[in-house]
Amino acid sequence: MKLILIRHGESEWNKKNLFTGWTDVDLTENGVLEAKHAGLLLKEDCYDFDICYTSYLKRAIHTLNDVLDQLDRDWLPIIKSWKLNERHYGALQGLNKTETALKYGEEQVKTWRRSFDVRPPVLDDKDERNPKLQEQYRNENNKEMPLCESLKDTIDRVVPYFDQVIKKDMKNGKKVLIVAHGNSIRALAYHFEKLSEKEIMEVNVPTGVPLVYEFDDEFHFIKTEYLGDPELIKSKIQSVANQGKVSETK
């Protein structure tokens, strides 16, 4: 039993090295190319799907659309849920990661970005970035809308959604594709691989690269691998790891 996960292609704020979170920015030209390449990799390996899941954020939605276009599967059903959104970075959203590291120190920024249960600075309830005030979430339960999240908070919404919704499709024999975000995918990696809090801190997910998870019939994790050129993937992972370092010049 296999599950394919893809982090969206490079976004406008990835390129600018900004904390993005729930900010609804689009893909760069390179991000579109990454998405299309991901689709071609899946096509070359003869992957096919029955149903797709993504977040409410356009960088993931547009990546999924580009992938399906390469597979000639534009007609597949797509289910969108905010439960697959990126981690909410609170008041850090829109700040440059390197400049923030200069101000607060690299270790503090790494803690905000990669720690398990430390939340970033919280948004003011009246801030326009509050999802309660945004159109995408007008039909959602306001009490569930975060003003900031730790990775643990993200896990607490992503994993139950997977177990209660997506996993049922897989158990019913459907081939599933999920296009989401760095931290929502890290949440699933933590869950699938039973990683420790220390281990998940070192996990970095590259943009636009298909990630294959394989399970046995009892849904026990067997193995995982990225599709594509290993050296390019290694470079992309390192690029993600370097975000927030003072020495980072991207």
C-alpha cells in the first residue's frame, strides 16, 4: 500500500525567505516548473491515483493542478481541507528568516521553525492575518482557527484528519495523492515513522519532490523514498535546512 506526498513547489515567499504559514501566496515560475516536474516523475514511474487531498492554500492547490495536468488526470476528485494547511507561524508571518535570525539569534529561529512544542509569537486577534477574518475560513469553526501553532499543534490537527478521512480511502483500495506543506508533511512523517521529538526537528522537506510512503496491509510503515535525482533532492533539502541562518544568502 503506497501513499504519495508532495510539498508544494517554490512559493513567492520561499524565494524571498519569508515566514509564510497561512499567508496565501502563489508559486514562483520555478515553483510551477517544480510542480510539473513532480508530475512527470510520477508519470515516468506509472503512478496513478483515485483521489487527491490538499490544503486551502493556493500554492498547494496550484501545485496539485500542475501535477494532475502532467498525469492527464485533471478530472480526479480533489478534497481541500484547512487541516492540511501549513503550520500557522503567528506574528512571524511575513518576516524575513535571516533578518529574524540576526535579531533573535539562529538558535531561537531554529527553535521556532523546527522545535516540537514551542509556539511562535501569537497574532493579535484583530490582526488581518487572523484566519477568523479571512474569506477562506468563513465556513469553518472560529474556535478551531489558530493564531499561532507549534509543530505539535499542527500534528494534532493533521494526524486525526489523516486517520479519520484519508486513511479510510486507502483502506478501501483507493490510490491517494496528498499535496501539502513542509510542516503538514512533517506531521505525517512523525506519525508514520514514529519519530522522536528530537528526530523530527532535523527533518526538512524539499519543494516539489514526490515522497513515497509504503505500508503493509495492517498499515505499518515499511519504507519511504523521494523520487528523482538524489543529488538535486539533497541540495533542496539542504536549502530548506539553511533557511533562517545568518549565513544564508538566498
